[in-house]
Amino acid sequence: MKPAEQRELLSYGLGITNVVARATARADELSAEEYREGGRLLAAKVGALGPRWLAVVGVTAYRAAFDDRKAAVGPQERLVGDTRVWVLPNPSGLNAHWTTATMAQEFARLRMAAED
């Protein structure tokens, strides 16, 4: 999909986002408050739009925004409202242990879960 088409994800029962909209070269350039505020705004969007799944790109961002230090990539126990949550790996070059192939596998796992 093209960036301009991202709202179409809702027709599939999905939402995907970064927690903080401000672009940075490194995640550590964002403050804890920016992450927390991003989490609050994200929870409000999810409440208003009601996707079945929310995919958050970046485990560090998810942990900081939702105060869940033990979160790992994959499906989360926590719900945001009635919405299930999946944390996806960040495709940043700093995430060298995630290859293109393993990232694609994780995105495919979410797709299969969303289809069920």
C-alpha cells in the first residue's frame, strides 16, 4: 500500500503506526514523555477507530509508550480497548539482528492472525 492509502487498513480490521510521529535518526532521541504522550494519543485513536488489531513498529517504542518493560516482538496480552496488539520489529538499520526475511516472517504472522 502507498502511504496515502494507510486508512484502508481499517477495512482489514488493522491499524499500524509509530508511537511518536516525530522522525528521528535514533529512538534514544525521543524523551520518555514523548513516548508516554504518543501512547495516550494512540490509545485514543484506537478507541475512536476500533481496529481489531493494532501493530506497533518497534518494541522499544511500545515498551516506553505503554509502560510494558517485558514486551517482546509478537502478539501482546494487553488490549487497547477491545483491540489486540502486535509489536513488530523496527526496520531501522540499527536493528541488525532482524533481517529482511525475519521481519517479513513476523509481518506475515500478524497477517495470518488478522485473517483468523
